[in-house]
Amino acid sequence: MRTFLAIPLPESLVPPVESLRDRLAAGRADVKWVDRSNFHFTIRFLGEIEHHQVERVKSTVRSLANHPAFLTEMGKVGAFPSLSAPRVIWVGLAKGHQEMQELARELEHALSELGFIPEVKPFHTHLTLGRARSERWGTLKELLYKEPGLTGYTFQGNQLSLYASTLTPQGPIYRALETVNWKEK
């Protein structure tokens, strides 16, 4: 089963994130844009795991039930590897990224105790908006440089979910397997 751990985007922020995505999509680049139902902040991609591992990861998620909630503020747009070569287009956080990094470190430690190989790439807090399928950029690069992002939109980071991801020709379908809700500050 293909899985990942993520903080879901609250429903109240889906419309502004969707609007941002649509502004960038107007650049007519060859990009597979993320569906509004799939907006989230990935904390750790696990990939294909066995059923017995799923149960152990669920237990790890439940063990974080007393984790403190934290305030986040949406930020600017960015791209991996860069705005001039945008393979993955994303929106980051202006506030709350340190808390997500600490959560990622905590999860990394717990997962390594379960036998998962530690993540090599450094953690970078972001919400993916789209992935380039080719180098047909249209006016996307210009839009990325001009886009102010979503600074001012805030939410409580108060949930962590283990998701199953099923790949389909229409795009991935995510299903929460386990979720913990944290108390808000």
C-alpha cells in the first residue's frame, strides 16, 4: 500500500489555495495541477509498505495524540528545484514551518525505530500545487515571479493523518487511514 504522513489543509483554506493554483494554471504550462481535494502538507512519504507496517505506523500516529497544535500562516510560492526551472510548484509557510520541521524530526525518529530507512533529503515545508510534465512553460515562470502568494491566511496545525494513496489515470486518490487531532493553543 502506497502511504504518506501529512497535515491536511483545513477546508476554510481550500478556496484561496485553489484560487492561487488557478492563477498559476492560467500560464498554460504543461503541468499536472493538484486537485483541491488533495491539498496537504506532506510530513513524510513512506511509499509502498506492507499491511503489518501500516498497523505499526498507525500506532505511531496515535502516540502523537498529545502533540501541541501550532499556528501557521501561508506564505509565498516556490518551485523545486527553482523558479527558473519549476518541476514542482508549491506554496510554503510564512509561520509554522519550524513546528512542521520539528514534527518531521519526531516522526523520522519514531519511524527509524520501526525499521524505516531515514529520509536523505532535507525536509522542506510546502503544499504542492502542481508538477511539470514537460518543459512547455507558457507564461508560468513569469507568473511565479510576480505571484505574492497567500501571506495573511492562517490556520491551526492541529491534525496529522496517515494516508493511503491510490494512483489512477485521473490522478491520485487519498484516503485517511488514521488521524490524530491536537488541542489548539
